[in-house]
Amino acid sequence: MKTVLCALIWAITVHAQAEERGERYQPTSTRCPSAPMLDTPSSNNGDGSSGLPPARAAGNAANSGLPNNGFPPPARLDAHGQKLAGPPEPSRPRVEQRQCAKSCEAGYTMVMDDRHQQWCQRIKPKAISMSVPVELKPAGIDAPFQLNRDGKNKHKLDPAKLAPWQGRVVVQVVGSDDKPLVGQAVKLVQTVEDDSGGHPERKHKGQRPLAVLFLEKAALAVNKQGEITTPLVTDAQGQIKLFFSAPEFAGVHRLKAECAQSTCGTAEETVMVKVPDLAEYEPAEGTAQLVGGTNEKHEQRHYLTKQSIKNLEVMIKAMNKSGWKPVGVNDAALPWGGLFDISGNWRPSHFDHGAGTAVDLRTANIELGTKSQVYDSQCNSQDANALSNQLPSTKILWHDGPPHDIEHFHVYLLGTAPNGTPKKSCQDAGGWMKKADEKAKAKADKEGKKETKG
């Protein structure tokens, strides 16, 4: 009795521990619907009979049997007096088995212990995998995106219409039964490779922006280490379906996924955030030269699309003819494009230099008349030989000078902003053409007075 009691206590304790761990539990039987017992020749009807009526012989001339006499017909003999084989017996209906199948909840599988007792054991994760978009454009390229100077830019998501900087991320967990594992918690971390995208880490300050990850339409919370703090759990297909919304800055983004509570390995993938096919502009000797400031945060900043380079070369050739030689070519785009933070603080500036379609041309130490001649040829002149006929889409923004700005030509080589918005016309922000006209008039008046005196 004492042995039985101890065994019972042990069994209860083990079962309680198993339930507390959630590792296993006893399977539950499915309901077994009652089925009527089908009669067979071997079944008993309670009266000793088989449950089937005896065979009835059909009376005919061949066997001389009486019709419907209730007894088996006499044996049939062949020509040698041997008994012929009887007709085949009719098929017997099968008895339906009444076994109840036991079942487990989702996330568990049926196992049997050494004592042949069935248990539902939790399916452990076996492997994790992840699919990501290989390459995306930086936010704000080829589609509208609101850039704020404080760097607090809000990403929005429409799953039915993804922006050029958005793509799908799918994390998949497979269990020990090689099937998709439901309800598995996953840890996801995002990092950005130092110096990638043309942003030297040593010359930047502040925290580099990460991509924004969405679950459906909700942005996921993330800490400073790049770890997603919003709980992530696999669905009925063993998947976590997310959306990756790239930041405004180009770079190499890495995602690392692993099971939160169990070992299932790790899945690491890379997303390249960049403007494709940019090339470094290399001016022909004597026609132009690359220039920059004294404290540049980005060494590589003269990258453009191939068509933009062709348009720039046409413009420089025309500028050289007007006496502007060599042309100082300042900032264009970074090697992978994206937002050009001229101060190295990860905040928007140089707004129109992200797509490799714009360039700044230095105007310092160039005669006002020469600058106005180039601007007029591109923006106002109706002459057949005007620069505007060679570059019909190109537009110039002639920046104001101190104290408001630094005077220079900002040239939209393809006539569009990075988000694809067309520039309808040139802009003389400093009123330089008026100043040039006034200066030319004053010069003409002065020369006229000299001629009068002469």
C-alpha cells in the first residue's frame, strides 16, 4: 500500500511539473461517434443464428430442386460424378472499428514513453530562415517623402502600394517535426555597417538612423541597439511577415533573427540601400575641376547618373565658350546616393543631392556678366544656339549670396527633384539677372559719357 501511494504521489508531481513547464501533457481523446453494428455471417443475433437467412435454391430442370424450399440445393456433379465447385460467396460487410484517436493541441506532437504511455510533447524549434529584399532605394527617391530638418521623419506604409524604399521581410521557423512551428517567439536585431553608403563614421556624430520595420501597418518599437522590442510570434504558417522601410541615408543594413527562448540557430540577411548605377564624374583636364570646402564630411561626393554626366559635360562645354574656364564642380551625390548630410549629423541638408541628378557649380571669382550669360542661355534665351535647346529639361537654381546663402549654381541636370517632381523653370533666388542688367546699363552709361566728352 505504501509503495502504491508513493508511486501515485510521484506520478502527480511529475505531471504537475510537466504542466508547469508546458513541455508535455496527456493527449485528449477525440469523440467517437456511435456506429450501428453491421450483421455478418459470424455475428450472433442472440438466438444462435448467424443473422443472415439461409441460402435459397432456385428450382430448375438442372438440379430438380424445389423452388423456395428453404434448403440448400443438392450438389452438382460433373460427367465423372465429381462434385462441382459451388458459386462464390457474396462479399461480407466489414465491421466498423471503434477506436478513438487521441489528439494534441497546436505546437505539440504525440510521443510514447518507455511504458508505452502517450504524451503530447511541445515541438521544439529546429531551424530559422529569413527572406529580405536584396536592394532598396533610400527614402525620398523616386516618390514623395516628407523630410524634416530635425531628422524626425515619419515613415508611412501602404501594403498594397509599396514605395521604392519598402520591401517585404519574412521570418520562418521550422519545428523538430520539420513542419512550420506556430507560436514561436523570435528576436530580431537590425544594424548598419560603419562607413557604408559614403558616410565615414569617424566624421559623423549622433546615432545613425535605422530602417523602420512594420508589422501590418504598425511600426515596430526598437531600442538604441537596434533590437525590436515589440513581441514577434510566428503565425499559423510558422511565419512572421514584416515590411522593411529604408531610411533616407544609403548604407548596408543587416538583419539577424533567432528564436527568443530556444536554440534554433540564427538567420542573417543583408539589405543594400542605394541608388543604383551611379558613376563618379571625372572632368576633362582644363575644362572643369572638382572642388570642395575645407572641412568636408564626405570625401566621395561627385557621383551622378550616366545621363546626368552627359548633360553636365554639354553644359560645361557651353560655359567654357563663354569664358568660364575651368568650371568648379562641387557637390553632386554620394557613391550610393541618398540623403547628403553636409554637416555629418544625420540630419537632412543638401535636399536635392540624393538621386545623382543634381550638382553644384562654383560661381566665386567669375564675372557677373559671364554667369548671367550662361543662366540666360539655359533659362531665358529663345536663340537657336541657346543652351536650352541642347538641354531642354535642365534647370538652374541660382542661389543668393551672403548673409542668406552662398552664391552658386544648383543645376537640376535632368530637370527633376530626387523624388521625381519636375522642376518647371529656373529660379534666380538672388536677383542676379537684375543686378547684371543694372551693372551692364551703368557700364554702358559710363562709356557713353566718355564718348560724349571725347
